[in-house]
Amino acid sequence: MFVRAKTIKGNKYAYLVENSWVDGKVKQVSKKYLGRIYDCGTVSSLSLDFSSTPSKQDALFFTLQEFFKAAGFVLQKNLLVKEDISLSLSSGKISKKNKQVVLLLNQRYIYSSLLSSFLQFNEPDDARPGQRLAQKISDLGIPLDPTSFIQLYKIVYNKV
């Protein structure tokens, strides 16, 4: 599945879409409406300092917090806020005036379920540890420098 943006009356809206074959042709099927899209620009490379050894959850929380702060969001209690858009770091919900929205940041669509899955990241042991973590970071468009990724990897996989 992927995100498809549609422009309706001058505003962009996001839909979760899946391709399927129907009568020998590819057909796109909208699976879920994600909300109106708000462009938040670009964030350059993030260099994070995990000076203390936080828990896995705290490290993921900190990574998101710093990423969105670099995009102009301000931390207010457990929310990151920019203009009327709020992002809950506890639930992963992104909204504007109680309506779900999608952020376009670093040319990636960031929506509530994607954000929530990052905050609840839990990878089973496998032959390639870190691959799914790297994919989640890439999906969100977080531009972590290599040193920061290695630090985060060590915290998430208890390699500290």
C-alpha cells in the first residue's frame, strides 16, 4: 500500500491506496482516507545526542521529538504543536481542530498510524536486526546522521 495525494478544490488530501489486478488491468483501490495534507517543508540531517542511556521507548520518543522540533513544532506538555496542527507523542495522532491530517515533511507523507507504529516499534529477533528500524526511520523521512542511527540502534536492540 502507498499514499496517494488528490487535489480537490485547491486542497490536497491523502488516501491509503492499494493496487490490484482487475480484468488484466491494474486498478487502484482507496483503502482509507487519511486527511488533508499540510506541507511542513524540509529538515536537514539530524544529529542526536543520547547522552544518557534512555529506554527504547524514550529513545524513539526523543528521536521524533527532535525531528518535529527541527520542522518548527514546539513541545507543549505531551504534544508537538505548529500553528493549529498538533501531534500527540503518546498516541501518534496528528490532527488540526480535532480532524486527522497528514504532514508532508521531507517529501514523505506522515500520518497517524505510521507515526503510531514507529512509537510502538518492536522488532522480533531475526537474521537482519535493524533493517525494519531503518525502514521505519526512512518511511517517516527522518534524516538521521549515521552516528545517531548507530546510537539509536544500540538502544533499541540493547547493545549498549
